Amino acid sequence: RAAMEAAELRVGFVGAGRMAAGLAQGLLRAGKVPASSILASAPSDKNLDAWRESGCRTTHCNLEVLQESTLVFLATKPHVLPGVLQEIRPAVGPHHIVVSMAAGVSLQTLQRLLPAGTRVLRLMPNLPCVVQAGAIVFARGSSAGDGEATLLKNLLTSCGLCEEVPESYINIHTGLSGSGVAYVYLFAEALAEGAVKMGMPGSLASRIAAQTLLGAAKMLLETGEHPAKLRGDVCTPGGTTIHALHQLEKGALRATVMSAVEAATSRARDMAKD
């Protein structure tokens, strides 16, 4: 039934930045929703041109998105969202499913600013959604049921990993995955620079570093093994890997990364209170 609904779904985006575009591309590439069923709004044409090139419809009017769509993604900046909710509130009806992608805006706030009984969910994607390798978590509001959660999950699996979680995990996801891609880029850069130091050209070193990360991540996901087990498998007695790992331990890599996730999570929690 969810598959049938997806075919008839009309999907709207209020806000048309990179993350919204990434999700829309995922839906289009997976053939989940035809481009003609997607409508995006933004104040200027700056971001909308790319949507038009994909065959999506665009508008400058947020209310038009509500009138034309059943599943509506709110993809504005967090500080803009309360004003947008006030503007669209009169057009929100029981047939709508409203999905907020704004960081730091709680389900409680969303439910307060939308009509009572609105089916609302909160979604936190990360940037690799743009290449269909995202990590997405979502939590449902009090009026959203299993049907809405299943629909969202079926649609967004085309953008990467998609998991339903308690709302309290969303800030942790931000620290682990939203910000986490930047930690990985830093690590990839350091790996490549190590190879450059030893005499390999930078562009080759960067490609190999990226493929190394991709392969390691794929093995984690596909084997389901604990990372420590896979790490142990690479270490032969007296070999190259264990010598390298000793240096990483001396540099407190693990403690530093744990502190990074903690710092980003705490910052996300602070921003939610502002």
C-alpha cells in the first residue's frame, strides 16, 4: 500500500537548499516520485534553477506548496522556521504529512506552531544524502502513526541509511553523523598527507584514501562485525599495521574523536535551547 501511495504522492519542499535538493535527487534517482510531482519553494531563483533542470516545479509562494502537496518537507534555516510555520498554518490540513528538517526545532515546538492534530515528523539528514549515501534519522510527533513512519522510511531509503529513533537521539546523530562527515574529511586529508610525505602524488593519495574509507565502511555495514574485530583482522604480529596503530594510540585518536562527538552533540543541544 505504501508503494501505491508513493506513486500518487505529491511532495513539496519549503526551502530549496543543498539538503532539500539532495533528498529530492534521491527520490528521483530511485524512481520513487516523478519530477512532475515535486514542488519546491524559495524566496529567490538562486537555488530553484537546479530544481527546474531536474524537471521539478518551483514557486516563490510557500502556501502554494501546501496547496499542491500532501507530503511537505520544511527545509528552511531554523531561525526562519517559526515565521514560515505562522505563514503556512492556515493551509495545513489533516491530509498533510509535515516533515521538518530544521536543526534544533523540537517536535513540541512544531506541534505548538501547527494546527492541533497535524501529522508531523522531525528528520535529520546529513550531507552525503546528496550522493545517496546519507545517514538519516527521524522521530514522529504524537499524531504521526506507523503509516507515516513507514512511508517516510520507504521513500528515504533511496537516500541512504534511514532509521526511526526517539527524538532525544537527534542531537546525538547531529554530533555523530551531521558534523561527523567533517571529521572523516579531516582524517582522509591526514591519511593522504602522510602518503604525500612518503613520496606519493597528492591527487592519487587522496583517491586511495577515499576508497580506503569507503571500503572500510562498506565492510562494517555488510559484515555487521564490531569495528575492533575487523581492526584486529588487519593486524599481523610484528607487522606494519600494529606499528601504525601504536602511533594513533599515542596520539589519543579514540579519545579525541569521542570528545569531538560529545562537543558537537552538546552544541546541538545548546542550540535547541536558544
